[in-house]
Amino acid sequence: MNQKDKVDVNLKLLKSLRETHCKSISDIASYLGYKTSTSYWLMECGRRGFSIDALYKLAKLYKYTMEGLLLVRD
């Protein structure tokens, strides 16, 4: 990875992992400590960014590395 690479959260993967684990958006929002499910929904659909803390917790939940949840493009 170099300085010109663009890093994004792999939103398709996160949705797929959530569905594979039979979790609702509400379940994940609650797991992350959000008051409403809309907060997580906005993140999963790309309208709001993920915090490092949220990515860490999701990686732990899904038994992934944080890097595994990212897309790197040049």
C-alpha cells in the first residue's frame, strides 16, 4: 500500500457477513452501542463513515482482521 492508495470499508462484505451470521441491522447497532439502528444502517449503506472502534468490534464479532474488512484501491 502506498500513499496514493484509497482505502474504503468493504460494505458488501459487511452486509454479507451480517446476513450470514443471521444478524439484523438492529442487532449490530445494539452490539456497537448505538441508540438506534439507523446509525448502523447509515454506515452499512455508505452514507456515514466507520470509526476505528466500530471496525475493531465488527472484525472481532465476525472473526476477521480489520484489514480484511477493507478495500484498498490505487
